[in-house]
Amino acid sequence: MNDCIFCKIINGEIPSFKVYEDENCVAFLDVMPRSKGMCLVVPKKHYVFFDEDFNTSSKLFDAALIVGEKLKKSLEPLTVFFSAIQSQVPHFHVRVYPVYKDQIPLGENQPIETNEGELRELSEKIKGVDVGWKPEAKVVEVI
């Protein structure tokens, strides 16, 4: 999709601060985060709704769990929230929000200020964490 900002990020046309990538998905820091370290996990294949491609969507959720663990280990938030609600970008994705003391990073919060240097440093810190888990589940039976 030519005008999709996520497709442009995936194709390297727009710079990003990646924290995770595999053959199906890429995860990068949100440049207008609701909390420090907020990430977007995006399938490399363009589609809008999770049920357009169940196989890729299931792998995307695995990737989101890995990103959540990376955030927990690197930034030590109280917890991590996951959100898969549709946004103004018509490309399916999961938001991963680290939650810190006295903060709920939902829609009512304003984006926090950040800069390129901080995002670069943060992405390197998160990328460097090994969670010791890689999804390997296979479908045994479709019911």
C-alpha cells in the first residue's frame, strides 16, 4: 500500500527505531508515545483487520508478547498493556504500553515529549534484551 505509513516504515522509506523484527513482523518505538518505551508491533504484510490473515495475526501476537517481555526486562515498568484497537492508520497492529507508577497510558493521556537521541538510545536498550523465548507452536488440528 503506497500511502500507508507503516508500510513505508517496513520498507525503510521512513526511519524508525526498531526493537524487534522477524520474518512476519516488525516492532518499533512510537514517536509520539503515551508512555516511555511504547511500541507498535506491525505485520510486514499489509492488512487492516486481524481476521484477514489469522496465521500472520497469531504470529503478530507472539511478537507482541516478546516485545512486552523486552520492555519489562529493560525498562522495569509496573506492568505492560496490550491494545489492538483500530486507529487512524489502516494497517493492523498491536500497541504495547509500559505502565509506570501513577500513570495509565490510555487514550486520555497526552503523548510524552521525546527526541531522536532518546528514541535511539531506548531502542538499543530494548533490542539488547534476550527474553529467552521464541514461539514454536504449530497448529495440531483446526477445529
